[in-house]
Amino acid sequence: MLTVVQAFDRAPIAEIGVDSAAALERKLSAAERVFKDRDGWLHPHQRVAILRRLAALMDARREHLALQIAREGGKPLPDAIVETTRAIDGVHNAADELRNFAGREIPMGLSAAAENRWAFTTREPIGIVAAISAFNHPLNLIVHQVAPAIAVGCPVIIKPASSTPLSCLEFVAMVHEAGLPEPWCQSFLPEGNDLAEALATDRRIAFLSFIGSARVGWSLHAKLAHGARAALEHGGVAPAIVDRSADLPGIIEPIVKGGYYHAGQVCVSTQRIFVHDAIAEDFTQALIARVERLRTGDPTLQTTEVGPLIQPREADRVAEWIDEAVRGGAQLVAGGRRLSDTTLQPTVLLNPPGDARITTQEVFGPVVAVYRYAGLDEAIARANALPTAFQASVFAQDIDIALRAANRLDASAVMINDPTAFRTDWMPFAGRRESGYGTGGIPYTMRDMSQEKMILMRRR
């Protein structure tokens, strides 16, 4: 049995059963059986109808789902409500995308050998999808991995994070309630990590969707069955550059949101802030004042802005990184104090050393580091110095500065006057280099979970 606890105070919520190797084989066999039966595939209009009913079921349980996210995942309730709303919209997004989900004509007649022929492509589901998810968005990440599979017609087996399985289990139950036969969408809660690897690397898996640590993701990627495709979403050490032309009163709130949303447990959370010397003092004082007003505590309360870390050991780790940075010469100017087993005061550090973990690795906690710079190219070089690259920000009213930074920052997306953590669920979302592989976002995932087939007709 798996005991699920509240992230904030570790109080038990539920006990749920786990799956054995035999259960995994049953689930894989069921998925393989329905996928091989082409006559049994659901038509697009049937899949659209299921997704619409699913969205309606989720909407009717919106408040319950949000509270569940807050309890098992520790996300403050106002943000959990936003996550639930996004998840519902994501299901609609997958259904909407089917209106434009099509192949294309391939030109013929461009050579004598190609005369009297007509060719076009169609899109087919790639096969069985294995989805391994993360704790930090326990409903919306599941939607991002499962709804595209349903939309394109792939059987999917979804493994949630062991700390936040309840949102996933309820979502899968609603999928079945909406009319999708069970073999097309199954949850999987393994007894151990070896079974999660067995799912991902099974020869019957055609596509792996993985959200989690780079170490695990790249290890699984190396072991995939021949021909299997993958999308890996890891994390980064997201940089934000604040130019001297930035609208100082207007940027503090988005930067704070980018750095402390879900206690920094976001793969594109703002972590490194590079501020021009000319405004560094004023910016730092304004940032400290706002961070010190953040309300940290029980995520189920409407007034909470920063909740707990997912596990006490994560709070231990982040506290250790803060102490290491301070010992190395960083100035602790806000927060840094442990509030409970799982909560830390939102923290601001000034000028941690270049080799500190807070500078070089993803902290995944409520900490931002501020560094001064004299020239834009210096800031860009420092922002680009790590092997990870995901989303980045530049705050500037000078359009030349903004566009120069956007052009030169090594990132898959650069936000101008918006935080690094900004995302809509229909936009491309991808890590570069060690930060990931493939492109997320519901329409992009649908394309990855399908494959083109060309059909050619010769006429006489």
C-alpha cells in the first residue's frame, strides 16, 4: 500500500494499492490488444465527444480538484484553482486541435517519373504511450500527457508521482466515466522504480512522455526500445535580465511570481536575476520588500502565497544550498529561515559565488539569487553559461536592449517583460540540451504522438 500525505503537515490523506509486475503485464497486454484491433479504433468525432464530456466532469468538480492539488501537492489554493482551470481548458484544447489535425498533399508531376500520380499524407496514432509524470502540477501535467494521447487515438498508461497520485487516479476515473474504454487509458502505480523503468522501456511502448529529473529522463531515453520516440521535460536554472530601462515599479510583482510560484518548484522558475548596476540597489530593495510580505503557510488557505516543499528532505536540501552559498560569500538579505519540516521562508541571496549550487543547479525551492552586471553582453554570457537551457526573461523598456537579449539568450523561449515561468498550454514548451528533448504543449505533443503515412495513387 502507498500512504498519501498532505505536503504541508504530512497528515495522511489516503492509502492506495500499488501495481505489481503482473499488473503491468496485464495493462500492457490490454493496451496492445485494443491498438492492434484497427476496426475497434474510435473515430475522431467519438474522441472529441469523450474529451468534451471529460472537461464537463472536471468543471463540475473544479473546487474539489483544486483542494486536492493543494493538499497532496502543497500548491497554494489560489494557484491550484488556476491549475484546475488550465487543466479543463487543456482537455478542450486537445479536442479543438482535432479540427486541424491532418496530413498534406505531396506534389507530384514535378518530374517525368512522377507524372500521373497524386499523393497525400494522413496522420495515424504512433502506438502505446507510456507517460511518467511529476508532482508539481499533479493534474495539469497529467492532462498534458494523457489528453493528446486520447485525442490522436493512442492507448496510454500513466504513472503519476508517488507523492501526488490522487489527482491522476481521479482524472483517469473521469476519463472512463466520460466514455473511453479502460484499456485506452490506464493508471500505473508501481511497487518500485524498477517497474517504472520496465514500463518505459518495454518493447511495446512506442512513445515515452517523461517529466522529471534529467538524470532519470536521460537514463530512460538510453534504454528505450528501438524505434520508440520520446519527449523529455527536465528543468533549468532560469535567468532573468533586468536592464536599466526596466519599469521598476511594474516588474517586481512578475519577477516575484516567477521565482516563488509553488515555492519555486517549477522547471522554469526564475532563479538567477542579473540586474544592471545603475538600478541594482533600488531593484534589490524593492524585491526584498515584496518578498518579505509573501505569506507562507498552509496551502489550503486562500491567503497563502507560498506553500511547502513536497518532502522534508527537499526542504533540508534547499536549506543546505542556502547555507553553502552564504559560507561562500553570498549575502542573505531576505528569508532563509526554516519554518517547519516542509516550509522555508522565501529567500533572496545577493551575489552567490559562481560555483555555488544555487548558481549552477536547479534549486527547485523558494530562492532567487541576484547578480549585478555592467554590460548587457556580460549578463547574456553569464545567463548562457550553464549546460541547461529552458525559458528566460528580459525586462526592459528599451526595445533594442530587449530584442538583443531575446536574440542572444540561449533559451527555447524568451519572455520580454514577463517572468520565465509564463506558460500557456498551447504554446511550444521545450528544454534545450540537458533540459529536455522534444517539444511539449498540447498541439505539439499530439503531433509527436502520431506519425505520417503517405498514400500514393497512380492514374492512367
